[in-house]
Amino acid sequence: MFGSAAHMIASLRSNKRERETIFENKSSIGKARNTGLPMQEIDPAELKAFQEKVKREKRHSDIRVAIILGIFFTLSLLFFLKIKQVI
């Protein structure tokens, strides 16, 4: 009756292997790894300009999405109301 469950448990026990967990290497948590990418310093004015550019682009993108969703919602609502009038 419980043979298949016993075989499954035996199989899991025999296939068990040692695994590293994140808790075993606590010293490596939070350390940056060398990614191999070249890093260069950037002056604060250039960084500020880049941040402003990214913010501006994100705002424009958000506005475009809001306009498209507004148009879609309005057309869906008009279509739904038009169908309700016909029935």
C-alpha cells in the first residue's frame, strides 16, 4: 500500500547531496563581485545632467502611456454604451 511512498523517500535519501546555502557563507553577503566591466568615475555635474535626462524621459513615457490608456478607456466605454443602446 505504501510501497511507492517508501521507494520515493528512499530514492530522495540516496540522491541527497551537500548544498551550499547563503547562510553558510555569511562573509560573502553584501560584497560586490568583480563583473569585469570597466568602471570610470563621473563628475557630479554630468551625473546630475544624466539623472535629469532620465527623469524627463520617464515622465514623457508615463504621459504617453496615460494618454494611450485614457483613449483606450474612453473608446471602450463608448463602445460598451453603444452596445447597451442597441440591445
